[in-house]
Amino acid sequence: MDKIGGFMPAQRYFIGYAQSWCSVTRPESIRLRTATDPHSPPNSGSTASVADIPEFRQAFSCKARCPDGAGQGMPHFGDFSG
């Protein structure tokens, strides 16, 4: 498979998924929503839900996550926004 923009198809799939969660929110709004909305902030869905998917780790050559949940060698989708 050919790279487009430097990314393989599997990588583009996950980047597209992450971009669907992209948003710009003012800090005041984040504080209010965190205190009043039971749902996670929009950007938390982009990496948290895919971080443990084997296909994601394979696509980006990531190491397994640490027991505390912090990524090791995990790309941050913000790195791809160009």
C-alpha cells in the first residue's frame, strides 16, 4: 500500500478517527463542562479509546501502555494536524 502524506492506510484510518474528535474549547468552558457534564471532554476520546487496540499500536509501532495508563511511545494525534 502506498503512503499518502507520509502515512500508511492504517495510520490514516486512526488519524481520521482522531480528527473526528477535534475541537477547540475555551479553558473556561472546559472547567464548566468538567464540573457539570458527566461526559468526558471531546478530545479525551481520541487517544484513550484506541490506545489499547493492537491494530493502533501496530500501525504506529507503539509500545504497550504503562500500567498507570500513560502512553509510552504513543503518538499524540495533535502531532498529525500539520
